[in-house]
Amino acid sequence: MPNSKKEICQIRIMFPVETDEQAIEYKKKITALLAEISDAQIQFSLMPIPNKPEAM
């Protein structure tokens, strides 16, 4: 009897980019790598890099 247990693999990767276009190109490459996984979901977002708190 095959194992019917299913789990989710979640990987969170954050890295700086110079432009929105560069980020979209990386997203396309990641999508291509995961193309063989029919149920794969990609959550894509761009956000500003948070300011580092200043030392007191």
C-alpha cells in the first residue's frame, strides 16, 4: 500500500535586486525549474529593503 501522507515543502528565499525586471527574470527561472511539479505554487513579491536600526 503506497504511503498516502502528503506534506508541503516550503522554501523562502530573499535576495536584493537592482530592478523589477531583474526580479521577474529570476522568478521565471525558478518557475522553469519547478515546472515538472504540477502542484507547485510560487508566491512572488517585491518590497523595499528595511532600514537597519541605528545603534544608540
